[in-house]
Amino acid sequence: MKLSDPIFTDAEQARVWLEAQRWPNGSVCPHCGNSDPNKITSLKGKAHRLGLYQCNEPECREQFTVQVGSVYERSKIPLNKWLLATFLVMSSKKGMSTRQIHRMLGVSLKSTWFMTHRIREALKGGGFLGPLGGANKVVEADESFIGGKARNRAFKPEPKKHAVFTLVEREGRAMSFHVTNVTATTLRPILVKHASRASHLMTDESPVYPKMGREFAGHSAVNHSIDEYVRLGGFVHTNTAENFFSILKRGIYGVYHHVSEAHLGRYLAEFDFRYNTRNMSDIERTALAVKGAEGRRLMYQRPRKASHA
């Protein structure tokens, strides 16, 4: 799909496309869940804007559009620009900065920043259900730290590092979490909740993992401290997780430059989503992201340390 596609240039075409993605079997009232076509009226005429519907359930009687109940609700930004912003984020492997999208869309920087965070909010979970791994599958667990280096600062206080814990199923999905610290107390609840215990757990030599590893079907560890990265014919390694972190850090440092602690979780959801849909086309990835927008309305609140990354 090209950037000149009508859904990116015409608000009405964007609405029709979004309705097809969100309501493939016909319109659904977001207020009461009514999907009976005999009880939903498409309001037409000069008094009504295009795409306005009326729910005729006696206990509801609410009007709605495809934007109601989603991250697009009550936005004055044309829907085609919303879809274009989503497509740009979904088609850029390492992300696209708010300032770049702001220049391309011709929307104010503040509004664009809010748009991109709404889009990231829609990506949480990614529409994927169930734990990672399973019988005869390998789940790699690793942690990394996001943040600058003191030697790169004009003034030398050590910048705060933010710990990220990631689980990656080989040839499967990834799930990343912003954690306060890297301890067994912090990591174990995430690991046992999001990874099937029938999996073979693969980690590095960190002392936090051996006890947790006994809860899984198997546990192997590679010892990076002695420059060991692969063994047993290529089975024992955490290179899949390391590759994920390389993309994440190149995006954070090379595209966004700075990510505040308050919003790190949404950026992780963005990188997880693109990784988990890496075998899809850009427009398929965009369509899946749009479906996740339902029920994810994000209200504007000025953060303590706003970042226009």
C-alpha cells in the first residue's frame, strides 16, 4: 500500500475502511453491544454527518460512530491522518519519531505526540492470547537497561537506567516489561504468568534464574561472563532475545533519543507488536493495530516529565 492510498488522503474513505476492520459483520453499538441490523439505523441527511448511527434498543437509544469506544474517540484530527500515523509507525521497523510524523501530517506537535501515544496504547497485548512457549518449545528470558551513559553528559550525575525484562519464544512472540529492578522477586511473577511451564527456559548465567528454572520443563544457561554465547550445537543461547534488544535500543537511541519512565511501557508495546507481526505486510499490521484500538481510549493528562520523543 502506498501513502497516496485514498484511506490516507480522504477522511470518508478512511471511515469506510475503518468500519470494515472494526465491524466486519455490520455495525455494533459500543454503548450496549447491540449488533442486530434491524435495531441499528444509519442516520442520513443534512442534519447528520456521515457514518452516524442510532441504536434502537429501548434501554440504549444512543448515537455512535466507528470512532466511539476507541482511541480515536472525540478527536478532531481527520480519521485519514490517524490511519496514516498508524501506518507510518507500523511500517517503520525501529519506529518513527513524533517530530517526523508531525512534519508529515501537518498536525501540531502536541497533538501528534498524543496521537502516537494513543496508537501505542492500542498495541498493548497485540491481540495475541495465551502464554509463550509450551511443550517442546524454548522461551528465552533476558533483561537489559535503557538509559544514557554518564560519560556522554556535560554534567556527570549518573543518568537513571530503566530495567526491561523480555521473554521471547523462539520463532514466536516477544513480551517486554518495564521492571523496577532485576531480582527474582520482581521477575518470577512475570515469568510464570507469561511463559508456559512446559517450555524449556533459556537464560544467561544471572543468579536470579536457577531457582525459577526448576519450575519449567528444562532450564539451560549460557555464560556470557566467560565469553560463551552458544553451545550444544547451537541450542543453548539467548541470541533471539539479544537480537530483540538490539532493535529496541536502536529505536530508542536512534529514533526517539529519549523515552521517559512514565511512557516506557507503551514504547515496549510498540516494539513487541512489530516483532510479533514481523511476517505480516505493513497494511496487515496496520489493520491489526486498528482492531486493538477498540476499548483503549486514552484521556489526555499532562505528564510530570513530558517527552516529545
